Amino acid sequence: MDNLNYRLNFGELCAKFNLGQLTTEPEQVFGGFLHRMYLLKTDKDQYAVKALNPQIMQRKTAMNNYIFSEKVANMAYENGINALPAMVSNGSSMHEVDGQYYLLFPWVQGKTLPSGSIDIECCKMMGEILAKIHKIDFSQLMMDKQDEKLDTLSVDWNDYAHKGKHDGLEWSSLLLDNLDKFYHWEGLANSSGESLMNNSVISHRDLDQKNVLWDENHLPIIIDWEAAGTTNPTQELIDVALNWSGFEEGNVSKDAFSTLIRSYRNHGGEFSDHLDDVLNYGFSGKLAWLAYNIRRSLRLECTDDTEQELGTSEVIKTIQAIHNYANFIPVCIEWLSVIDVEFVKK
């Protein structure tokens, strides 16, 4: 199992890829949920180093997905998006030392918005940026994804719930008490996904507040492109609007949500999919995230105690978030209908 644990050797990383000599101890930077990020200071420069999760790198598709995502980040940058692609060495963005893989980035000065904060001007900018990303011609990359389908779920929630109960994990009762709902939501997501397959774009797919840095001029820098791939544009729009309007903190702002949607549409973003299908498919990503964190919590897909604890924490938060999302769908339909009427009148 050693190869499934992090093997961090920053001195060798610096030497192998000519980053310079370390001048201070690498400093871990917190904020992400999948990998580990560090600030490296050398006598040449400062770098943001992402140590990729060894468990995830075991997946057959992981390496190709990361290589593809960097192509997306670079094309976005070339098309006017203030993206931050990974550094390239010897023709590759993937850096390996002793079986541990890294992505390297120049260190940039910028801050994410404080957790739970609502900024209407930021919402306007994010709506515009998302519209611009969706309009980029990624056709040369689409060939790599032409056989890709929207994800379908098939999770044995009952088995996970009983394993959690056996291990004394606090989330098990939350899952056991709502098994019918989780299977129902999974079914809605899968059936809705089928109708959305014919409308897809290549995009960031994780354009949350944590993945946007704001520089000293309050301009956005789009980071963390590792999830980039094909998505339904309307479904991604709603996900982004919910994140930037405080939904995950349990206090969604109608003004922020509507502002981002309007900005997207004002900048040419299209809104053509059936709303019920889009919102039902919204369960898919949330349920997939829940299943992954359950596996971490159960130590089925976990590198160490720290990741197991993170998984457990995320399970509890995600179960509540899914319930909140289900309750919010009727409200979301009402808000979006008002915006739609506005654009019909224009």
C-alpha cells in the first residue's frame, strides 16, 4: 500500500526540473479537497506545487484526464481567459519523482473570496467569463472526447450505509434514514442525463469560489483546471450560480444568483435545455462527490488519517447539501422563469 500514500520529495523535484535550491521549508496551502498544494520558495522563484493524490492517480483514466485538462487550460488562456495553466518541462505538464506526480505553477498573488461571502460584481464577472469559456471553439479537443458520455451513477447506497454503521461513522444514520431518496435522486439524474447528452461543451467544470483568485486590481485568475472536460452548459451555469450566490453556506442570495445568470445570457451564453432535466441532472455531481467521500471515510479510497477525516466531514456536509438542493429546485425554477421572461421581452 506504500505506493498509495503521498511520497513528497521537494528537494528532488527542484533538482530534477531545475527549479532552484529551496530557501525555506515548503508550506502547505489549504483550500482544495482532492490533492495537496504547497508553496515552494527557491533561489530562482516561487512556485505553487500540487501533489496529486496517489489514490486518484491509480485510476486508469487519471493521467489522460490531467493531460487533457491542461490542453483545455492552455486553449482557454489563448482565447482571452485569464487562466493559469501548469508549467511544462520536457514537453509535459506532468512532473514525476519517485512515483509521485506533481503539477507546477508559477506563484501568483491573489486571494479567493472569504468563505460564504457574496459579491455582486464578482457574480457579474463570473457570468461573463463562463459565457466566454462556453463559446470557445474547442473542436480540436472534442475529437478526444467524441465517445465520452455524461456520467451515469450506480451506487450501492445501502451497502455503504451499513458499512458506515458497522464502523460507527456518524453519517451512517443520515444515509440509512434516507435510502429511498438517494436511489430516487440517482434515478432522476441518470434519466435526465440521457436527454442532455446532445448538448455539451468543453469547460472548466469546477468554477467555484475556491478556484478563482482575485488580484490586487480585483481581476479574476481562473485556477485548478484538473476537472475540465465535457459538460452540459446550462447545468454548469446553474452550478456556478449556486456556488457564487452562497448556496453551499445555506443562505442563497437571489440577487447574486440572478445577477450571474443574467450576465451569462447578456454575454451570449445560451439557455436552451429543458429546465427539469437540467436541475434533475444537477444531483449527479453531488451524488458522485458524496459516494467518493464515503469511500474515503470508509478507507476504501484513502491515503491516510487526514484524508479519512476530510472524507467523513465532507459526507456530512454533502448529505445536507443534497437535501437543500432538492428543496431548492422549485424556487430555482421560479427564479429562472422570471429571468427567462425578461429575455423574451428584449
